[in-house]
Amino acid sequence: MNIFKLVLLSGLLTSNICYSTGASQILNEAISITDKIAAKYSDEIRNEFYQCDSNAMITVTDNLATLHTVKYFGTTISIDIFNLPQGTEKQVLCNALNVIQEYHYLASNYSTYPHVTNIKTINNTPNVVHHIDPQLSQLIASSIDWHEKSHGYFNIALSPVIDLWRQKRFECDKNQGKDCSIPTKNALDNASQFTDIKQINYNPDKKTIVIKPGMSLDLGGIAKGWMTEKVFTQLRLDGASQFMINAGGNIRHLGLHPENRQFVTAIEDPLCKKSQYQLPQCASFEGQYHELITGQNITVVSSGNYLRYFEVNGKQYHHLIDPKTNYPKPEGVATTVVLKGNQIFADVLSTTLFLMPLEEAIEYVNNNSFIEAVWYLDEEGNKIKSDNFNSVSK
């Protein structure tokens, strides 16, 4: 997901299909995450990988407890909780951090860790039968399920193609924009032979997985939003009723602001971000944001083409790859989704609705009452909103 600029000013946070899980089941899952960390790992592992003080900054004032960390999911994560019982603040925030840590280790496709079998472990030895943690098993099961629900626009097996584009972007950045190139069609065609999600041999009962040699998995389109909702559930379990989570642009609200009004999320104008605020309309605070979102129990997430991209022969190529073409989608600037339910799938939906053809995406949202969305279409700032978007905008 792309990261919108978010600031807190007097409580202004600037940043027909059923998918629901029962509330009691979600709470039980949250209990198991923190309890299992204590039960399944040794003191040595917990001291090395699940420490709180050395991995986050926690501050507590009269009615506000805040956690801030930059160590997980390759982004900044902050949690603001209001009006917790005095003396409980640090433990509540450390429990939330443990959830962040657990999903970071399980979902990573960049590093392995000695205490878990994670996505990188699976990718390193694809033809080995891997026994995986129940938390990772559930995440993979939902990821596979969402390939069909997204009409094929979400595919965790697209990693070989994504890696080719990522390598070219990194090379371009390293060369400071000189001698940049895109993957050849032949390379993309070869990589796409290893992106068939049906070649993932996953057994949910045994919690095992094996993939075809040449394949690799990438949970980048689901893991951060999933983790955010698991943190949300842990906070509720620990008694928090007024809080905001900002996980690198994944915004999650619950309850009312201490001033007894709804929280407000301001969505940054992507063209301002892309131009480094050099456009005339970006000179004022109001001009830097194109929508204000409000609600008591919502998630706000955006995907777009304006942060991670590189340029070749005057054409820009961003990081959101269309599985149907193996190329970045050429149209559109950004899509923002607001979820009033099923918030755990926020990342999947924002990416899917960006990649889908516009008419198909609009129909998808209008047919599902828990989603609202706005599409930022072009460099002229034209936008289209879902039918009931105004119900969540200010």
C-alpha cells in the first residue's frame, strides 16, 4: 500500500459478498497470538525478538498513550490510545507491539528468523513440505481465497514477476535515474510461468505448504492490513475503546475523539506528494488534501502510482503490477478505500480496486455495502466516487 502523509492536528488525523468472521472467533485468535508467544517460545527467543522497550518508543501523558516504531514491515507504525486506565498503558501497547512483531516475522519474504517458518523460508526451499504456524496458515488461506474473490487481480504467487520489476527499480535508483530499463518481455513471460496460484499445495488441516520449484510467494498485498486488524483486536481485548492505528498509511479508528466527536482522516493529494509539494495547489494546507474521511469504526487505505516508481525514456513505471498483463497498470493515479466492515482485507481491496478496470471496480464497490472508494484518475485531478462515498466523507 502506498503511504499518505498523516498528521494529528486537534484530532484531525491526516492520512453482496460476505467475508465476516465472528467477533468471538476474532477475540480468541487475538488471545492466542499473545499467549502463544509466551507459551511456544523460549525466554531466549522472547528476549531477542519480542522485547518492547528496545523496539518502540512509548510515551504516556494524562489521557494519551502512544507507541511509535520503525522496525517492522518496512514502515513507520504508530498507535494512539486515549483514556486507558492509569497504570495499564505500557502493557497494552507492548501487547500490541508483540502482535506487530509476530506477523512481521511470519510474513517476511526478505529475511528468515530462527524461531519461525516464514514466507522467506518457503521461497528458499519451495519443494520442501513446510509445517507453518496457525497464524501464517490462516493468512495464506485467505490470500489464496482472495485470488478468486478479486477476479484474479490479487495473486500472492506473482512474486517472480514483481521481483523483476523491483530489481529494475532498485537498479535505477542506485544509478540515480541513469541507464534505467524495464524487464524484457521474454523475462516477464518466463517468470509468469511460475505464477499459477493453483501450484501452491496448501493443506489447511495439516497446516503444511509446498510450492513448485521456481515459484515464490509475496504477502505484501495483504499482510500489513491483516496485521493492523489483529492489533486492533488485541487493543479491544485489552480494554481500549478510543484509539487510532497508523501502519504506514493503513489507518484504523475506533470510538470517538476525546473532544466527543468523530476522528477525521485527511487523504493527501497524490499529485502534491509526487511533485514534492511544488504544484500551486499544494501551497496551502487545504490544497494538500483531497478528501476528509470520518467515522467511529473504519479503516482507510490507499494504493497508487505516485511513490514507488521509476522512469525509462520519459515513461513512468510504478510498483503495482497487473497480474493480467505483468506490467504496471497505465491508467489511474490512486484509489482510496474506506471499510466499515471486513477491515482485515483493506490492503487486498485497495490494490484490487486500483488494478481493476474502472467500471468493474466501481460496480464491485457499489455491490458491497461495507466498502466505499474514491478513484483519483489523472494529472488533472479528476475523481470518481462510489455511490455512497459521501456517507463517510466530511
